[in-house]
Amino acid sequence: MPETQDKKPRRFSLRNLSFKKLNRSYDFLMKHDENGKHILSFKLNLLNLILVTVGIALLLIVVTSIIIAFTPLREYIPGYADSNLERKLYQLSLRADSLCIEMERKDVYFQNLRRVVEGYPFEADSTMCSIDIYKPLPSLPADSIKPRKSERDSLLRAEFEAQSQYNLFGDPRTAPRQQGYLVKNFFLPVGGHIVKPYNPQAGHFGIDIASDGDQIIKAALDGTVVFSSWSIENGYCIGIQHEDSYFSTYKHNATLLKKEGDFVKSGEAIAILGQSGEANNETHLHFELWHNGVSINPTDYILIENHAPSHQK
């Protein structure tokens, strides 16, 4: 007998495919391993398998394209931006343009306002017609003239401003005005009697007014609270800057009712009478009044009943 030779399996190649081979049907049968019962069986050829595979691939491509084009899921794909980003950028650009236009109109408005304050000469009938304040006013020949300052004038201005730049009470070299001209409607800070008069030679630049009970300390004149604090020597102390370079100080209070920067009216409550500070065994108010940086006697401007004579020490 001739020897049988083992047949080698042929390799799959597209050259070996033909329409008959593609259309050849194959039976697929699935049985149970133990009892041999049929579970699933169907016929399928190679052509139908290729068509089904291509159809499924095309369907997946179409569905993926629709999802990317018409749903927000494309934002999660790297390289795709937010769909509302361009709209937001457009709106922001419109707002920026509007702000630039509005700022330019405001600049023109303030320039016109400055020219009006400086004395811009309107025509006689200009008040009868409407004027657009957001358009530049017509230029005048006088607007092109720039005043020149002499060197001596500049030096004099600089010297004067340097002298009064950091002076809270005005120019200390200015002599106090006459007493009759300085009289104002001062308010009595607290009712009582003077236990220690004004004596600047002894370093006592105010008066001590004693009173019983928790009396309210009132502002002597309209002004702004410059300081409101506590110290070991003066206790709770408050100082008020008034107009015409007047300044009043209230020391040894029990508590303060106003803080720095508050504007107070004449007679308004600012503190409570007390005995805070060093060497104070009696409830009293130490009240000082200053003008142009120079201490003045409060009894010359405020009527205090039953006060001790000013010559006592």
C-alpha cells in the first residue's frame, strides 16, 4: 500500500476566494456536551458575515458622528471646546466695547464740567437750547493760552505749602484773634463746679470740672472726632477738631461714646463722666480748649456757674 501523506491545511488567501465560496452555506450547531441535546443551530455563509460586519461598523460610525455633532458629549472629547464659549466671548466683547464707549463719554463729561467751573463763556441764548454734555464743548482761543508761573512765585508757593502741610491746628505763628471775634456758641461739656482752674504756667492747660453721678459729657462745638482712645495718664480721652482751628479735649472719662472719624454736633453726648487715669480720686472732667495750636482758658468762652476764681492755683 502506498504510504498516506498527511495533508497540510491551506492558508487563507483572498486569491482563493470566489463568489461560490463566499455564497457557500455553513451549518452552525451547538449541542450539550453530556446529553447531546441541540441548543442552537443556524446557517451562515461568508458573504452574509462580511455584510453584517460592515453594516454594524457603518452603523457605529453614523451613531458616533451624530453624538459628536448634536450632543454635549463632544465636550468630553479632547480637542473640542464648550459650545457656549464662543457665545460668551462675543457677549464679553460687546460689554467691553460698551464700557470703553461709556468711559470715553465720562471723560468728556468731566472735561466739560471742569471747563464750566473754570468759567467757560456760554452764549447768551445757550440756556434756551439743549446742550449735549457728553460732547466736547467748542474750543476757545483762550483755551490755548497756558499761564506761566515765575520762579519766585513757585518758590513762595512751595515754602508756604511746606509750612502748613502737616499742621493740624493751622499756622502756630498766627497770633490769636481778638476775644470778641473768637466767641462762638460753645456748649457746656458737663454741669458742675471747677476744682482746678486753668494754669498753663503750672502745666495745667485746661480746667477740671467736678460733678456727681454718671453725667454725660457733651461736645462743646460741632466737629470731627480726631482721636478716641485710652492711656495710663489720661484714662479714656477724646479729642474733637472744630472749625476755625478750634480743638477741644475731654479726659478722665468712664467710657467713650464716639470713635475716630465721627462727626458730632454741639451738645451731643460723646462720653460718660468718670475718674479713669492716674492720680484721680475724684470724679471730674479735664477739659481743654485750643486755638491755632495755643491753649486758651475755657472759662473765657463758656459760662460755668460756681466755678473757682481763675487766679487760684
